[in-house]
Amino acid sequence: MQPTAREMQAMAAAGQISLDDLRAAIGAGGVHDEFLDQLLGGLPPSAWADLPGGKAPEGEGMQQQFGGLYDESAMLASRLRQHQISGGGGGGGAEAAKQMVMQQLTDLRQGHHHHHMMLQGMGRSAAAAGGGDGGMHLPLSLGSGGGSGGADVQALLKAAANSAGGEAGGGVFGGSFAGSLQQQQQQHFQPHPQPQTAPMPTKGFGGGGGGGGGGASQQQPGPAGGGAPASPRQRVRARRGQATDPHSIAERLRRERIAERMKALQELVPNANKTDKATMLDEIIDYVKFLQLQVKVLSMSRLGGAAAVAPLVADMSSEVTCSFSLLSLATADGYCHTTVPRVPHREMTRLPFPGATTIHHQQLRLTPSIVHVQGRGGAAPAATSDVLTVTEQQVAKLMEEDMGTAMQYLQGKGLCLMPVSLASAISTATCHMRPPVAGPLPPGIGATAAHHMAAAAMRMNGGADAVPASPSMSVLTAQSAMANGAGGADGEASQQQPKDAASVSKP
Amino acid sequence: MAVKRTAPSPPTPRPNPNPNRRAPVSGADAASPSKRMLAFHFIRALARIHRSTPVPRRTRTIRRAAYSSMARAANPRRVWSRALLQQMRARRARTRRAAVLRRRVSAAPATPPGGARSITGEDQESTTLAALARTTAAAVPHRQAGEPARADALRRLVPGGNEMEYSNLLEETADYVRCLRAQVQLMQGLVDLFSGR
């Protein structure tokens, strides 16, 4: 049954809303014309006068009629009653409104208008009552029950929700209500209620009493300050200065993810100067290439495949050579060349020269056999024998005075000393494909080699033959980079028994 | 030469000179791969290689063994480990097929069914591989706008890096770097062991 205009007006009067505002609010929702007309028809304001007097009987009458209503309305009615009983309402006006609503409940039948009235009434009354918990419940169930209405219903719902939400001071309420609306809500209805809710609350449901009045005052700042959470669906009002639409949010997340992963990578890669992203990326790429190269080299070094190694050695960059040592044997002429940087001076200074005094030049068999140590993949042997002899003599002379300078001299020429045993071992290795001596050689190589050379040189007078190399003498080259790591072996090396015949020999 | 080692203890990681390195990032999962697994796989593969493969081209085999063991020891949820294993398998299958084909062609030039079968097999594989390459190449081109230009170089380096997004690529690179570093340390330690005596 159509709600009477009288009832509409009564409601409006109860809520102390001007008819115009109500009309605007409801008219924005696209309400049916007939409903609107009825609503806004001249309502005798005295219609409400009956209510308070008729409260009691109507309440009972309402109870009787409950059976005729469907579940939501029954629920609503019962809740209203409870609220009415417990809360006591905000005042006569609120109670009157509630009563009005109850009355409408009884009067109304199924249909959209029922929903209209009910929801509207419920919303208003609940708001007017000062929005207790009971009031909160109502619109929720209203929303769920009444969500299946047409557009106009939802507009009304929205209006009610907005007003009620503001009234109750709960954006939550409005949000939940709006949430229920969202399912069938159409976009174009949304902007409409908003401007109207603003003026509406200002009039205030002051009739609801103190609570209502307070709520009304709060209402204005509510929607303005809260960022209208109840307004258009899912438009999350983000913080200031940040984009709100989902695309830029996703973009931002993605950028953050990339940034944190770059940071994690920076910690892994050694040269993390915290420069910009581009150079960091280059560093990462270089590091990965370097590691892959290291794997390749290490897989080679354990085989001694000369042919495979030579090209590798040729094009290895200097940093790579500094980082690890590689010994390869060239099968062709049986000489060793290694990729090794020069020994820094400090290695040389750590040479306690225990006791060797005189070294005889002749015993140093340098001439045909200089192990050529090259920084890069150089292949050619050092020089002709003349030069070698000269070098040998010089080295011997230097050795007398100071091993350090002797070694420096040798290093300067790119040569090194090694025990005969090792040289012979290497020469046999070229024949038998033994794994070459490689890897980070025991530290203090220059020192140990020097010691043993000197000591062995002394013993060469006795014509000592090649003695099996002691374990620590398995060093081949003055490997500075590796020697950097541990200078502590100097002490232990110096205690080695000087049994090895030292010679720079080339098989 | 085939020195069989029975489960040597994995080499202790060298003290990291990198001052930037902290304890493993809280966000990342189990930072470095299990070194025992790495050692186990690699050494087993090494032993097998020393036993079987002839001398001349061992380097490549050892390198492949290194990568395979690295991929096996790594977290199988990682894209790069799966891609690496696939790569190895495809390469092995391809060489095997090619060898078989060559042998067949050389030995029996006129065996149509067998030849046809092998050829079709080879063709299938090659076509699938080519198709795969084509699709991946077509699917890739600069999916993201925000990634720098150097990113494709990184994609080429990291196995399976072609079909990943940039953020995932970075994560995979981090894991790959960790595994590579562990592998290098392992191999270096082995070399030391050999040469230290």
C-alpha cells in the first residue's frame, strides 16, 4: 500500500527536516513521481499530534501485525522496540519518529515503497535516536534486506546511510552500509546524495534529542574530515601526495620491490659503492660474468689441458689474474707460464735469511732453464743464454747480500726460482697429464722459495740430487695475490730443512 | 688420476672481505645453498668423469658437471635451476641424437625407416627447440618499461632469465650469484686439496 503523504510529512516533521530538503534528497535518488508527490503533498503537520497519545495502543497493534510482515521487517520492528524500550530514545520526537516508523511498518505492504519507507524511516529514526548500537544494527539489516531494490531504493538507502552514518558519528556504519549498497549500486547515483547529505544533516535530526543534536553537529565535520569513506565505492583516500588509482599503486609497489631486490644484490656483489642503479646493474653483470669465468677456469685448471688453457690465459683480464692463480703446462716446449702479478715489496722484506752466506755462482744452474713467469699469456722464453747467464750472475750476487733484493730483481725480470724437484715434477707432469700445481699457493712464497734456494744453493756443493720436495715446497711461482692472504707461513717455511736442491730449471 | 674421494668435508667459506655484507637478509630465504649437497653432487660427477670420459675434452664436461651439480643442489623452486637443468638435458639429448644420427648416416646410408625415424626425432627436437626459442624470443621483447637497457644482458647471463619479469630477474640473480660463489669456493677448495700436498 502506498505510504500516505501524511506519514511522509509526519516523518519529516519528526526529523525536523524541511520538506524541501527532503524532497531534494529523495528527488535526487530518482524516486518515483507518485511517491514524491505523495511525500511532498501538503501534510498537515498536526498529523503527528496523534502519535504520542496513541503510542501504547499502536505498539500493541503493531505487535499483532507482525505476523503479516516478512522477516526483515519483523526483525527491524523488534529491534526498534527493544531500542525504544532500552534506550528510551532521545526524546519525544525520536520516539514519535519511531512510532511513526512502526506505524508505517504495519501499514506498508510489500513493494518498493515499503522498502523506501521502511529504510528511510528506519534510517532516520535510528539517526534521530542518537545512533546507539541498536540503531546501528538496524541499517545494517536494512541494507541487507533492502539491497535488492531498484535504483531509487538504493539512492534512498544511500541518503539514509549517509545521514545516519554521519549522525551516528560512525564512518564504519556508513561504510558498511555503503558496502551493502555496492553490490547493486550504480555509479551515477553516488554523486547525488553527497551534496544533499551535506545540507541535510545541518538541519539536524535535532528532534532526536541531545544525542541527536550532538550527532548532527558532528555530522558536518564527519564527512568532510573523514574523507568520505562512505562515498563512491572503493575510492580509498590515500595519504597526501600519493596516487590513489590502482595503477599507480601497483606501479609503486613494483618499484619498491625492485628497489629492495637491488639492495639485496648490492650486498652480494663486492663493489657496492651504492651508486645509482645503472652502474650497479653493470657491476652485477660484471660480477656474474666473472664468477662464470672462474668456474670455467677452475674446471680447466684441474686438468692441465694446455691447449684449452692457452687461449684463456691470453684473453684473461688483469683483474681476473689478480684474483686467482692458474698454472698451466704447455706441452709444446714444456715450460711453464703462469699468470701472476708481481710480488709486492712487502713480501720481500719478510725474509729472515737464516744462515746462508756464500753462494757459488756456478752451482746455480740458471742458464738453460729459466722459468718464465709472465703477467699475461706471454709464451716466449725469456732470452738467449747470454742474457740468462748475466741474469744468473746478477742474481747470485744479489743473493749474497740480500735475498730480498735478489728476489726483487728476479721479479722485475718476471722470473722466479723453484726447486729442482718441483721442476722435474712439472716436467713429468707434462708427460703424464698430472694435475698441475695450482690454486692459491701457500703463503709467503717468495720467502720460502728464497730460503730454500739459498740454502739449497749451499748444499749444491755437495752435489745433492733432487730430493723429494717437502710439502710446503710445492709452490711454483711468486704468487703475490695469493700470498696476500696469509703471510703467516713464513715462519713455518723458514724452519724447513734445506734439503732441496734449488735450481731454476727448464726441462 | 681417478682419486676417489669419499665425502670430503666442504671447504670452509673464506672470510668475506666485503664490508657491505651483513648477516643473511631477513627477507631472503636460506641464503646460500647447502654446501654439502653441492659437494656431494659435484664430486660424484667428477669421479664419474675421471673414470669414463677420455682426456681430450674434459674441460667442457667438468664445467657442465659443475653447473649441473649447482642446479641440483639449489632450491628447485628457483627458475634458474630448473632452466639450467633443462638446458643441460636438452644439450645432452641433442648431442646424443646428433651422434646417433651421424653414426647411422655414416654406417648405413640406406636405411630409410631407421634414418627417417632418427631424422624425424632429430627434427622434432630441433623444431621444438627452435619453436621454443622463437616463442620465448617473441614473448620477451621488453615487457617492462621501467627496466634499464642493461637488463637484457643480465637475462642472457642468468639461465632462464628470458621469461622473467624484472623484479623476479633480480631475485633470481641474487640466488644465482650465491650459488655460483659457493660453487667456486668448492672448486677452489678442491684444487687446493689436490695441490696442497
